[in-house]
Amino acid sequence: MCGKVRQYWLSRVSWAVHTNPFRQHDTQYSRSLTVPLRWPTSDSRLIVQAALHGLQQIYRPGLNYAKAGVMLLGLQHGPAAQHELALGDDAPRLEALMAAMDRINERHGPGTVALASAGHFAENRIWSMRQALKTPDYMARWSDIPTALA
């Protein structure tokens, strides 16, 4: 593809959360929610906004959550996406901005440029994933491929 990033768009963001069903003394809670986007997009701002909206709808404070996940649904190749006629005061899609962010991250490494609302800044994070026991990523990281010595 001559160095171009292949552009994919999505049309829905889905959230699911649940508490541990084996901790019967805890309050049990399980919810999921799918947030449809107005049109298919690759705009990170709109995707994060939809994800945060979904989380606000299903999150209940004070519960011991065992699992939470977000899924990006309706993935399609960008040029195949159907657009709508912009007649209202809708903010224009900033596809050039998203493409510039992708190029910077591709050139200087993942996470070089990120949205503040996505929670990438460690000093402001309330939580973070525990990855001490994470399995190696053989398919995506050269350093994780085992070496056999003969």
C-alpha cells in the first residue's frame, strides 16, 4: 500500500461490566450497552466521546467490578462508508487531524500524540491495568519471540 495507513471506520461502541459472581457477599451487577455513532467514523475524538458516554450510563460507584470491556463494532474500510449530507450545525469531521495523528504516532511510536480524554496520562490516572502476569505478545513484538539455543 506504499506506506499509507489503511483507514478503517466503525459505527458502534459497546461497553460491558460485571462484578464477580463468585463473591456472593458482594452486590451483584452486570450491564452492557451499545452506543451507535451518527455515522461511521475513524475520528478518535468521537469514538472516545461515545465510549465515555456509554461508561457513564452503566458505571455504578462502590461496586467491586471483576471485568470491564469496550468493543468497537461495525468496522469497515473507510471509502466504503456511507456519508450523510451535512445540512446542520454539526462539527465538521476532522479527518485530516486524525490522519496527522496517525502519521505522527507511526513515525515516532504509539502514544506520542493522544487524546487527553482517553486517559493516557499516568500521573492523572485513578486506575491502571495489572499486567505483571501478561502473556508474551509473540505475534506483535519481536522481543517476545522465544529464542532456542542449540
